[in-house]
Amino acid sequence: MNVTELFARLDGATIPGGCPDCDSETDIAIKNGVAHLSLHHDDDCPTWIRIQARR
């Protein structure tokens, strides 16, 4: 199984984790054959706070 096949099996899934600093979740979606990963941090996550401060 290659990476494309692996992500295709996970299309639409939400998996726990993705950030070592909070109880984040990662959504996986396949659009036009491309895997899109969306990481959702906790509001009080220090990593998320640093990311937002740079914007």
C-alpha cells in the first residue's frame, strides 16, 4: 500500500493527535486526489497561541 492508498482509506476520518502540546484532532480529506490534513488545536494550546501571534 502506498501513501495515496493509505490516505484514501482515511478520507473523511478524524484522528486524535497531531500536536504534542494539546489534545488536538486531525481531519483527513481527499480532494482531487490530494490529501488535505486539517489540525484542530485546543484554544489554550501554547503552539496554537504562538501561531496566532505571528499573524
